[in-house]
Amino acid sequence: MEEITIGILIPNSGIMPMGKQFDRALKKALKAELAETEFEPEILTETVGQGSPVLIEKALDDFFGYHDVDLVAGLVTPKAIEGVVDRFEKRNIPFIMNNLGEHLIPTKGYGDNVLVNSTHLWQHCFAMGQYAAQNLGKKGLILGAMFDSGYAFLNCFQLGLMSVDQDFDHDLKLLQLPQPGKLSEVKEAFDSIDIEAYDFVFPLFCGEEATLFIEEFHARGLNSKTKIVALPFLFAPEKYDLAGLEMISTQNALSNDALWKNTFVSMGDKCGKAIGRVLVENNGKLNVEELKKNLESLDSSVSYDSTQVPKLNSAITILSHKVVSGNNVETKELAQIDGPISENEHIVQSRDALASVWMNSYLAV
């Protein structure tokens, strides 16, 4: 029986165990798919810090130069792998790149051997901007930490606003980059910014900074004055009684709670299943076209081909999450934003523009 070797790239995270969730889910799903076969792939996991291109390249040197891997999968951003995608083409080795969608994919794509498995949060941000401009008032505020604002989220939310009105009235306030190991001055921002003067705020925070924003917003009684429109990772109400707080967010209509705590489990599970099924169907051979077909059969709501437009095929659902008491949250659907978002002329232009700069995977800090 031919030996099969799979390399996995995993980032470290201080916000959530994203790498561990992905790694475990992939291995568990792969094992289940191969349970009744004689295939026993060798799986090699390499950590790449917060997603450093230098560490990714070093890991690939080991995968290609010593281990002779047949496939690579992992949690990395498009920005971090731009300089190494040609290595997969030269060796004709498939690479399944997984991420939350913190960057758009350039129009030239990443070659035939790179597949993109993503929740495409850039697309969600555009949809939220469009919804906010149409339904939440005439003046908005984007308030963000320097870290969270270094991705495509900010740009795509603005493009969503401007898809309704090119001159939509909104202000952008970015907090200074804090000292290493420190948090942004989130609470202090409430003293210098009159948030209740805005119809809605799009706060770009995650982890502890998100908690600080939510608590301060609630404590100051802004719930009835200004709407919060935010990525799902802003909201984690299990620790405090935030009764009355409402957040408008998104969810892929076909993925249930995949944008919440199970995000990276879902990604790993999908990868493991697709890889296992291709091994079984092709007698131990890993083929990128067969991988794409199996990923599509597992979840057709996503386009995976990096040479096309990796995106969500289904509509974006706009949801309201309201805390009734404690951590009891009522959720209701507000709207469906269908698109085609990926064909918006400003989104197309942004695919090759320098609109986001961070290399590390979102939440890998």
C-alpha cells in the first residue's frame, strides 16, 4: 500500500484554541472516513506562530524537502502564503487554505492546486454595511482597534455603505496600537467619542477588547440610542448580565452556528472528510479536482477554487441577537442580502488593492 503523508499548518492563538480545534477535527473526520480501509496516513502538524510567512516557509521546507508530503492543509491567510503558492504548482501538491475570510483573494488567484475553505467574513462585512445604510439611519461610526482594522473588514463594510449611497455619512475612529501585552484604550474611547450621536456603530474588536466594548456600551445605557452592527466574534455574553443589549450580525444561511464557537471545528471536519473520501475513491491518490468536488458536496454554499472568485454562494442572513437576561439571547432574522457581492465593482477593484495588511490569521494573536 502506498504511503500517504499530510502536512498541517496551525497558528497559535491567545483568543481561542483555533489551531487545536481545527487539527483535532480534521484528524477525527479523516480517521472516521478511513475506518474501514487499510489507509493510515502519516499526519505532521507544524505550528507557525501567529501565521508568520517565515515560519510557514520553514514548515513547507520540512514538508517538501524531508517528509515528501502528498497534501498540505492549514489555517493561514492569503497574505501569508502569497510568496509560496508557486511551490504547490511546481510539485503538483494540493493545498487547502482555511481562514475566516480576513482578506480578499487577488484576481489572478493562487493557481490550480490551491483551494480556499473560508467563511469569507469580508463578504459579511459588505452585507452588514449595506443593511446598515438601508435600515439603521443616516449616520454611522466605525470604531476599531488597530489589529482588527488591519484586515479587509473595515474596507468592505465601508464599501457596503457606499453601495447604497456613495457619500454615506460615516466617521472612522481607530484606537492607537497599544504597547506589547497591553489592550487598546477601549473604555477611554467612550469619553472622547459621542457614540450616541450616531445611528449605528460598527465596532471592530475581538477577545478582551470586545468584552470591554460590550460592557462599557451596556453600562452607559447606549442600547436604546445607537445600534451595534458587528462581526459575530464581538459577542460572548456568557459572563455578564447584559440584559437589553442588542447586536446586529450575520450568519451564512446554510451553516447554522458555524460562525460562532464551532467555526474551526467545522473547517477541520470538512477538510478531513473531503481528504478521506478522495483517498477512498481514488485508491490512495490525492487529486485537487476530486478534493474540490468533495468539498462542494459537503457544503455547496462555498466556492473553493482560488483561480475563480472564492466566496459564499448563498445569501447572507442579517440577524438580531438580543440579550433578554443573563446569557439568554433571543435571535431573529432581519433580512437576506443576496448579492452578487463578489461582482460589486469596488469589491473587484479591492481584490488587487492594498486594503488590508496583516499576515496573521484573524484571532491568531
